[in-house]
Amino acid sequence: MVETYPDSTNLKFKELLKEVQLDYSPENTAIINDAVSAIREALDRIPDVDLLVTADDIAPGFIRDVGADKVDFKFVKPKSIEIGGSYAFQCIARPDVNVDIFLRLPKECFHEKDYLNYRYHSKRFLYLCIIKKYLKSSSILDVKWSAFQNEARKPILIVYPAARLSDNTQFSVKIIPTAPSLFTLTKLNMERNNIRSLDQEATPKYNSSILEDMFIEENAEFIKRTFKGRKELGEALLLLKAWARKGSLFVHDCLSGFLITVIVAYLASRSGKSRISNSMNAIQILRITLDFIANSKIWDSGLFFQPEGERNISNKDRKTKFQSFPIIVCDSFGNYNMAFRMSPTGFQELRDEAVLALACMDKCKDGGFDEIFMTKIDYPAKYDYCIRLNLKGNNNFHDSGFCLDDECWRLYEQKVLDVIDQALRGRTKLIRVVWGNIPSDCNFENGLSMLDGVALFIGIAIGSIEEAFKQAVVGPSPEDKDKALEFRKFWGDKSTLRWFRDGKIAEVAVWEHEEWEKHLIIKEICEHVLMRHLALPKQSIICTADQLDFVLRHGTKDPISCSKSLLKAYDDLSKHLRLLDDIPLKISSVQPLDSAFRLTSVFPPAPHPLSNKGSKIKLEKHTPNCIQPLEVMVQLEGSGNWPMDELAMEKTKTAFLLRIAESLQTKLGITCTATEDDVDVFMSGYAFRLKILHERGLSLVKRHGGHIKHVLSSDKKLFIRGQHSSMVNGLRGQYPVYGPIVRLAKRWVSAHLFSNSLSEEAIELLVAHLFLKPLPFRPPCSRITGFLRFLRLLSKYDWSFCPLIVDINGDLTPDDDKEINENFMSNRKQYEDNLQNVKPAMFLASSYDRESEAWTGQSPTATDLKRLAAYANSSANFLTNIITSNQNESYQWECLFRTPLNNYNAVILLHMDKLPCPHHLLFPSEVKQGRCIVRGNPSKTFRPFLLREDTKGNLEELKRKLMVGFDPLRYFVVDIEASKSLLICILVK
């Protein structure tokens, strides 16, 4: 297998390796060696006296919490201090430069039975406490505690030397205790119980925790021999570490730097059938390793390194030995499972990320380099629903003790997972429960009770929207008494009996919601079961699901709830138009154009009482006298009698529209109004504005300065809008969450005053890209996750050097892509001397617009795009922080849509009571700086609302007061834009 990439791609890989690989120059080597020598010298200065180490004097809290006894010992200096880990074979992956040193614990400090009852862990910690004391008294900059692989019962020391590397990079030295040959191996067999207070047969994880320290040196030496002299193997390992770090895979129950190194070593050894050969380059090794992780069936039986020496143990016997572990990676000594921490869900996440990385390599340009190594794949962007459990002060999770066979945090993770998994069965693809609860400033001497300060994280990846948003959990028949009792016990008061139409009677748990509220079902199910089975208060359960709904609602409802009546009115109009037989040319097709029809409008119009048939009307408190028209495109049957001149063609269209309006009004009694440019049809509370498309207009050209130039004629614009509307509507039907994400994106763009720079069609295409080319993710299944990815796309995409191609229907061929890229390069070449004025700055291409003329041809400008990207980056970082932090105040979510005003030269505040739709405003505008230049009073003659006393007059006269398509704010902005000398912000007070 040969991986062939263009030189530009190979260059990217080389530059990445330069970035992540530590410079092992003589200068840096000397700096690190000096730091290690300083540690050795500090420990050598420990006086050779009989120092009795007791828990009461040093760390009573830790010893109490692990439940150990008989932990006193006489301190003896360490037997050796040697450099190990990735530094030993030059595979440290930056930016974190950690040099591991193995501190060998002396046997004299331990008793032969110290493998029992956490005595080893306690003495190990007390020994490190003495080491820390003498290190802190030396010239070393700082010494802190950390936890080995996030295991609180196995603290380690991290030393921060005062010196820095040649490029001013800070590095640290991890002091990792080792205990080779400390205990008899048979005493740590996986079938033995070495915590006598536990009423269980075996303690495999506890035993593995001790065995890890006993064999860490030997396994490190084996890895060092495997990588020695194999440059490509080391480079591939660096790439894998970079991938794992970007994918947030370095988690205690998933992957570690050591474990990914072991997997590569396995594939390069005889044990792994030498899948990796010396002739392969780093990219080939990367692919083989990812493919092995993603697809190999060997994981089902386990990875077994061939035994060293004369021992002849079959893999079958070794598998039996480790059968209590879901994932097995057995070392060459055959004594312990190096993947004993890995959980089934952690491994599932690892495989899933490997599958996506392979898909990136196969489907994305440049071998998926940007997607795999440059894209941030953190939990808020990866998971559709993120839940935080605030367990600070909650002692229920450690009622049985902090450290059993496994730590109480790991046991609580599994308990939470079991409850959520049962509640969401069939709705999810992956559920991850992670409690990374060891803070960097942890003080283990005081015990483990303070480790509840970090929230427990639950990530939920939806498998299918259709399944996830089902409103009923159907249980067993009441005749199956045992299962029915179990169902009622799990769901509690949510469980009821229901009789189905087919005559079936079953237990069900129902979560009834309107269509626009179904995204709340997952949240409410999780809250219910966590409160019921884990006795958690609701305020401790923070689920990211509906926190941004406030920007889409009007009052307590989402305006999208009116869409059914709108679509019904459109269907009725379409039928009426098709049946008209008294016009010169019959209507062949009717197509909606407005975003309200494709459910992507932030505020689709509600039915207006004056746009209905009937003599009685009822006005709401704020009924506007302005109504938003909804454009509908009409096509007539073919004819050769159309004029060729564009102006004459437009006049002919107007005549047809007038005839259509006359026919609707005469035959069906439908109210229609006409202007010189438009005909509006009033039906069922809505105003539909008819537009005629004639295909001959698509080929019209204009002469400009003696040159023929293609232009976007009215027909071309209508055609493009029709194509866009049809495609987006199809995509929305395929992905129900697409509409809410687009609406959030439009709301954000409007809130930060970029509406004039980025059209709503451009926003729809940007969000469509998240679904059509989601790699390295899967398509989003929740509105907040999709909104976060939209912000990151805006801020991180390389708009200066790459076109964004959005192929909704999959119509574009490789030749089409090549044509679009050539159009882009040609466009950029025209502006190579003046990139600040490049147009379009955002090159957004599609099957109907390969030159990015339709939506981004004139705006945003290069300057606007930079500001837009900066705002998006700030909002994305802020949103990520809200999701992952322990804060959930509504004001913080509101800040995503509050824009700073200090970037503007002038701010104009408008009177809210003179606007027809004041509820569109999120927050009242306040200007706390600057000085007032002019203050004006509101007009007494203009009134944007109808009053209830208006209904007492003539109804037809009242209907004539209805202004279709009149938006005073938009017209005011147009007038202001005539003066370009100021960057002006227009707000509503």
C-alpha cells in the first residue's frame, strides 16, 4: 500500500512534525539532563538517618480515605532515578513537554504483604511526600502533585525546573515511582481479592494498579528497543499523538500516550505479525494504525505480545486470566493488562474517532490533513447533548469508601452510564461519562474528599433524530408481570398503561411536546432518571439543550409553530393558481421562495387578521399595520410570443400578474392588490407576492462599456432563488435540526449587526456545509452543537485561499469542482495587488452559482469578513466555556447575542414603539459612553400598530391601511447608507 499525496500535502505533514517534535539538540539535551541531575542531587542530600515515616505526621487524610493500615516504614533513599517514557526514544509530542523519570522504590520500605488493603499505595504516597519535601527545599522552581492516568490513589510528582528550553518552552519532569520485583506475582493474580474488607471474589483493577508499577520499567525498555533507529515509526507515533490530542482522546478510560505507543509497538513487532514494516513512511504507518484500531477483529480476543524468555503461555490461557477486562493489551511478560483502565465506551469512542479519521483521509482534500490535525474536536462540538453533574458536597458517591477495587469516581461513572444508557436505549450512538476530577493544584495530603469540585461530564451522541425525538418509551405488556414491574420501577410516576390502536396494551413512559419542542425530550428523560435513581437535585443537573431557545421565541412560543397554517395556505394558493383557466397561458409550476416556507426564517409571519376573508376580525394587543409578503415564483407554459427586450418582458409579466389577480378575485373572491412591480394575494392571514419566471430571461446579456457582460437579470435571480429554496428545503427534510441551527445562526449574525454583510441565503449554505461535509464529525443532531460548529466554520475557514463548495444535491462532478477552483484562482489573481478589496471575499460556490455571484458577490467585504470571523471566534470560545464550565446563568447565554458598541463612530437609537415588530429585539439598547448629539421625539402621525377601536369603522377601509412589505427600519437604513463616511450602528431603544 502506497500513500501518494501532492507535494503541498507532504509539506504540511513535514511542517506539522516540526511543530510537534521536540528539538533534541545538544543544547536542549543538556538543559534537560541538568534538570534531572538537579533532582538526583537534591535526593542525594537526604541525610542517611533512620527516618520513621508515619501517616499521622505527613498525610493522615490520604491514608484515611484509601482505608489503609500498617503503613509506617523507615525511609531509605531511592535505588535509582532513570529517564524513561517518550523522551528516552525521542517521541515527546509538543506542546506539552513532559520528561518522565522512573524513581525505583527500595524494597526495604515495604513488607512482603503490603500488596494488601492499599498498604502499597499508601507507602508509595508517603514516600513521595518525603521526596517532595526535599525537592521543595532545593533550587527547583516548583513541585506539584498530579495523578498518574487520573488515578487519585496513585499520585505522582511534577517538577518544574527554573530553566527553559532553547526556544523558551517550559518543560516539566514527572517523577513516577516504580517497584520491580516488589511482590510475588501469584499474590496479584486477577482472581485474587487483596482488599479484605470487600465482599467480592477478586480485585482485578486494584491488582493491576500495583502490577503496573512493577512492570513499567521493563515495558518502557521493550518500547524503547522497538522504536530505536526507526525514524518513520517515531514520526508516525507523533502524528498519532497529535491526532489523539486534537480528538480529546487522552482520557483515563480511553487512551494515553503510553497506550498508543504500545499499540504501534505491537503492530511493528512479531506479535502483531509485523503489520508495520521498515519500508513504510510515517503516513502509511498512521493509516495502518488507524485502520487497526477502527476495524481489526483482534480486539475481540485481545492483543498479546509474545512472551519473552522460555515461557510458553498460550494466548487462550492469558485471555482467560484477563477475562474480567473489556479490552486486553497484555504485555510480553504475561502478567498484567496494560489497558486495564479502558472502558467499553472509551474504546467505542476511540474506534469511532479512528473510523472518522480514515474517512477524512479517503474523502477530504490533502488526505484529510486539516480535518484530522487542525480541527478542534472537543466534547461541546463532538456530542449533541452535554450534561454536567455538579456533585460538590454530594457524599453519596463515596458512601462505601473512596477506593474499592476501583476508585469511587470510576464506579460512579459506571452507575451514571448504566442509568442513562437504559433510559436512552435506541436513541443514541454513544454515551460517554467522564469525571476528570483531578485539578492541577490538588493537595493529596489532605485526602480525596476535595476531588468533587470538578463536574462530571456526560456526552450524548444521537444515533437517529427520528428515534431520539420519539415521545413514548414503549415497555412490556402488563401480562408480563416481572418485566412490567421492572419497567414501572425504573420510570416511576412516568409509567402508565396505554391502549394502542392495534389493540395492544403496554406500559409506556410518555414525554409529550410540540414539534418545535422535541429537542427537550432527551434533556427531560435524563433529568428524570438521574433525579430518580441517583437522588440528584435538579439544580445539580445542567443539560445543554434549550439555553438558546429564548432568541427564537416570541413570548412562550416559537413562531415556527405557525408554519403548518402557512404551508396549508400556500398549498391552497398553489392549487388555485394551477386551476386557473381564463388566462392566456396556464400556470405550469408554483414554487415558494421565502425562507419561511423552508422553516429557516427567524420570525416567520403569523396570520394577520386583516388578511383573512370574513367581516369580523379580532385584533391582538399589538397588531401591526405592516405585513411581511411571502414571495412565490410562478412559471407559465411555453410560448414563442414573448418579447426579447428585457423591459418589454417585465411589462408582459406585470400584465400576466394583473390578469392572474383579476381571475383570483373574480372567481374565488380572494383579495389581491397590485402595484407597478408586484401583485400580492391575501389568503388565510398571509400575503403572498407573486413573481413570474420566464426561462428566456436567463440568457439575457447586457452591454457595459462596449463589452458584453452577463448579469443577474430578474429572471436569473428568481431562478437562483428557486434552485436555492428547493435544495435547502430538501436538506431540511433530511435533517430536521437544520432549520433551528440556521435560525440561531441568523439571529447571531443579526444581533452583532452583520445582516447587511451576510445574506440569509449565505447563512443557509454555510450551515448546509456542516451537514454535507461534517468530517471530522458526524452531522449535528442538536441545535447548540450545530450553532457552535457554525461559529467555528466562520472563524477558522481559510477564506482567503479556499472556496467553500456546497453541493446539496450531490450534482457536482470532479470537473465541476475543478472549474470552481479555477474560477476562484482567477478571481483572486485579479485582486492579488489589492486583497483588501477582493470580491467576493467569501467565495461561496454551489451547483447553481459556480462563481459566487448570487449571495456573496458584493458582501461581506474583506474587512467585514475579518470582523465577522473575529466575532465568531470570540463567541465560539465563549460558548465552549459555558458548556464545559460549572456556570449556567441565563445572562451568560445572553452575552453570546450582546454586541459591543465601542467599535462604532456613531450610534442611532430608534423609538421602539414606532417599529412594527419590536419583539424581534432581543435586548433594549443602552449606550453608556459617548455624548448625545441630537435627540428627536417620535412622530405623532406614524403609527405602526392597529388599535382595537379601529375595528369599529369600515372593514374595507381598515384593510386599505394595511401596508405590505413596508419596514420603516429597512428604509431608514437605506437612507443612512447613502452617507458612507461613518461606520454607524443603528439600534432600537
